Amino acid sequence: MSAPLPEFTLLHPHDVDAALAAAKAHPEARFVAGGTDLLVNMRHGIGAPDTLISLSRIKALRRISATDDGLFIGAGVTLAELARHPVLRHYEAIRDAACVVAGPSHRNAATLGGNLCLDTRCLYYNQSDWWRHSNGYCLKYRGEICHVAPRGKRCRAAFCGDMAPALMVHGARIELATADGTRHLPLEAFYLEDGAAHLVLAPDEIVTGVYLPPNDADSARSAYTKIRIRQAIDFPLAGVALACDPVAEGLRFRLAFTGTNARPVLVDLPEALDSGANDATRDDYFNGLEKLVQRSVSPQRTTTTQPHYRRLAVAAMARRLAVGLAAGSAAGSAAG
Amino acid sequence: MSKTHVTTTINGTRTEFLCEANETLLTVLRDRLHLTGAKEGCGSGDCGACSVTLNGRLVASCLVLGVEAEGAEITTVEGMAEGGELHPLQQKFLDLAALQCGVCTPGILVAAKALLEKNPDPSEQEVRYWLAGNLCRCTGYDKIIKAVLAAAADLRGAA
Ligand SMILES: Cc1cc2nc3c(=O)[nH]c(=O)nc-3n(C[C@H](O)[C@H](O)[C@H](O)COP(=O)(O)OP(=O)(O)OC[C@H]3O[C@@H](n4cnc5c(N)ncnc54)[C@H](O)[C@@H]3O)c2cc1C
Ligand code: FES
Ligand code: FES
């Protein structure tokens, strides 16, 4: 049998204000949404908050709505809902990503907010308490050194959420609230390159949702793909989201990666792919893209799969997605 | 710690229980209500042996807090047979020998039933995708998939 959960008090606020007041009153509290990440970690002896503030009864967080300038998705929307919601048909990368998080039962409980705040992961961290104890714990929690990079001062655990890169290539902004007010950040500014403190979220701050700019042009396309150990259900060893936008010069690509760094990494390709390019020029362009991706990510020994392999794989996946979307978009404009 | 009073409907019967905040729905079902059909294979969301439905949605009950079941409709494997007659999925699992040790079976039956309620005519690939969260260490899955497809055909015939 696995270890029972440590004791805590469970609060059930009915609205965001009450949740924020509870967070202010209980500085050691944690929010719990679907629980599919937090409860697993707590069972492994990672964190023992005295209070959990459940977000499950806050209806306002479960809203998906069209706004004047795009779309709002509440933090409490489940990934199963996102995977089948018709408003996401123009945001293919987001829908693709929602379909490949964990397995069907997890997606029914897992929320978008929980996915964006997912704890970072590492071979030396996602283990039972006795395992980590026998190994002297680690820098991320209760220990002194990072077993992945023992001479470094920083935890190298990797961010492995699937949704963040997909939202980033669509230009998402995240909305955060405390009892004192609300702030908005580009999603990429929500993350830091430190595996032990990878979010700019304050302890009494809540993610209320994300805003997406409109994306109704038929030709703007995107996709998400990942590699994982168990193909059917697993965190990404590495994942790639890509969006391509037709611009005057041709096609412009924006890429984002997960599983490779302590934060999801966003890369805007400096040059567009010339729509009139011949085969050789196109090939050069995609070679350049692959090289840029390899330089932009820094996978570490956080999984049983070697960093070098993950670096090559993420670049190859990025190229494959870019070639596919470029071909689709050329076919689309020829047909149109 | 003080216990919370929770009112739910389990397999169609109104059920009340008291539980601690840190008890999972799986612990409540097994240890408080003696519904031992759902199994604990891992306790960390990896295996699916604890699958039940909560308001019609398949969930891993080892990752749901018991208190979150307040007001919810829950179904477990115990609710599948009606009046002593096995559900077609259960019957096909027996007929086609889709189990060996049986630890994964209750979770797979509940997950397969949830699938067939949404999609009565799934392809083999859809069955495999839907059962992705349910591990079986014995059968190699082939017979499980065949049994689910056969039960689906049976249920369509009966409808
Ligand atoms: C077997 C298994 C496989 C998995 N595979 C994947 C995978 O492939 N890809 C993937 O991305 N994830 C995976 N997960 C992890 C998890 O299921 C998802 O990331 C899920 O989306 C987390 O959401 P949740 O609502 O369950 O989060 P919770 O566990 O409730 O919360 C996670 C964290 O977010 C915080 N939080 C939650 N909501 C808010 C909010 N609104 N404001 C502020 N903080 C908040 C919590 O305090 C906690 O720190 C897997 C999990 C399991 C058990
Ligand atoms: S016991 Fe719940 S998934 Fe394994
Ligand atoms: S029959 Fe033994 S685990 Fe599936």
C-alpha cells in the first residue's frame, strides 16, 4: 500500500474572493484543483500543508467565454472539456495538447490551472519518501545537492506540463489574483529557469484563467506533439508546440518546448519562410530551424532518457511539425 | 481531526458517510463502505485499478478526496450486475478469458462501461485510447480489447 496522505484541514470556498481570503489567513495553505499532481506528491512525502483550499466548488473558474478581443479559459476548466470544446477548433495546438495529457480518467479531473502550475519533475524527486531519504534527498526538497548537476547551485528539475507551450505559441496571457488585486502576464513571464522555484506565483495568489487573442483566420495553424516513455499515458520527455502565421514575407513560425528546461521555453523564429522558396531553400530553412531548436533547449539528466537524445528529438519533432504545417498551409492557399 | 459528513448516491443508493479530510474516495469506498471492488494498485494515479465514475466521469478514486464526493453520483463495479445478472461486459470478460489475476478487472470494467455509454460503437483504436489509464500486468491486453468490442456488439444488438 502506498503511504496515506498527511493530515490537513480542507476548505471549500464558493467564490474566488473567499479562496483568496482563506489563502491570506492560512499562509501555509496550498490550493488543490483536480489533485492529480498535488495529491501524488503529498503521498510521496513532498510537502505537508496544514490546509488545502479546494477550488472545486468555484463556478467562476470553470468558465470558457468569448471576450471582445479573443477567448477566456478559466483555470478550473478540465482538460477533458478543453479537448472537446468547439471554440478551440482554431487553436489546434491547445486541443492537441489537452488530448495527450495523462490518461482519460486524469483529464476528467485535471484542470488547466493545475497543469500550468504543475510542479517540476526529476528522476531524483518523483520518488517515494524512503527512496529520496536513502538518496540523501535533493536540492529541490529537504536536501543539499542536485543529483543531476551536483556542482551547480540550482535545481535542474524539468517543467513537464503539456498545456503551457501550446498556449504560449497562441500568445496566451495569464490572469493572477490576490486579495489585493489582479495582474496579467504573458504566459512565458509566469515561469523562471529554477526547478525549485519555477513560478512567479505568490503563495496567496491564484491563477484565475488565461486570455487568448483571436485566431479565426483559416490559414493560421498550429500543432502540438510529444515523446514519452509509455506512449499511451505519460508526462512528456519532451514536447513541442508550433504555430505558423502567414505574413507578407511568407510564413512565420513560433515554437515552444516543454520537458527540456525548468520552464517552458518560447522561441520566435527570426525569419519567415519565403512562400516562393524552392526545395533547396526550404530545406535550408528547416535545417536552420532544427539547429536553432537544438541551441534553445537544455535537457538535463532528469529522466532515464539521455539529454542528448531529447535535444535531437525535440528538434526533429519541431522540424516535422513545421514541414507539415507549411505544406498544409501551401495546400490551403492553393485550394483557396 | 473532526470528520466531515458526506451525502452521495452510490450505484443508485443514497449513501452517507463520515470521513477525514485526508481520506481518498478509494479509502472511503473500501474501508468505510466495504465496497472492495475498486482496488489500490498504486495510489498515485498510474494504474487505473481504482477507477469509478463521479457524476458520470471516469476518475481515479485514489486521487479524489472523499469529501469531494459531496452531492455526487458515484458508480463502482458493484453496480454493474443487475439482479444477479452480469453486465454484458462482465459476461464477455468471462467468456473470452479477459482476466487472469483480476486485480485490474474492476477498473477496466468501469472504464469500458464509461466508454460504451459515450460511444456504443468504438473502433479498436478508440478502445485502446480510452483504456490507456488502466494497466494489466497479466493478460497482454489483447483479450481485454476483444471482450470490450464483443460486449459493445452485444449491447448494440440488444438495443
Ligand atoms: C499517471 C499520471 C500521468 C500524468 N501525465 C501528465 C502528462 O502527460 N502531462 C501533463 O501535463 N501532466 C500530467 N500529469 C499531471 C496532472 O494530471 C496534470 O498536469 C493536471 O493538469 C494537473 O491539474 P490538477 O487540477 O489535477 O492539479 P492539482 O494537483 O490540483 O494542482 C497542481 C498544482 O497547481 C496548484 N494549483 C492548481 N490550481 C491552481 C490555481 N487555480 N491557482 C493557483 N494554483 C493552482 C496546486 O496548488 C498545485 O501546486 C499526470 C499525472 C498522473 C497521475
Ligand atoms: S490505485 Fe488509483 S490509479 Fe492506481
Ligand atoms: S488480470 Fe492481472 S493485472 Fe490484469
